[in-house]
Amino acid sequence: MEKDRSYHKRSLAETETFRYKQLLSPKLTLRNYNAQVSEELPNVKAMNKVIGLGMLVQQQTY
């Protein structure tokens, strides 16, 4: 049972990585690690914004 869960999580992670590469950045162009982080940070922030816009907001009703 545990193997099924880990496979499912890995599958979801691979799918999300594919989406990220297709939408934003297929490869890094800079060689320096700090430069790569600076290159990808705006993309990650944009992806988080898109994911946040798609999530439902639950409000408590009285």
C-alpha cells in the first residue's frame, strides 16, 4: 500500500514538472547556481500565483 502512495506522489510531481517546463522554462540558460536561482524565482512566483488563482476560497457562513 505504501508503494502505491509513493508512486502516486512521484507521478504527480513528474506531471507538475512537465507542466512547469512547458509553460515557463524548458531549461536554464545560466551556469552559476545563484544566477540560476535568480532566473527561476520569477517563474516559480508566477506559477504559485496561477495555482493560487485556481484554488477555491471557502468562507464561513453564519
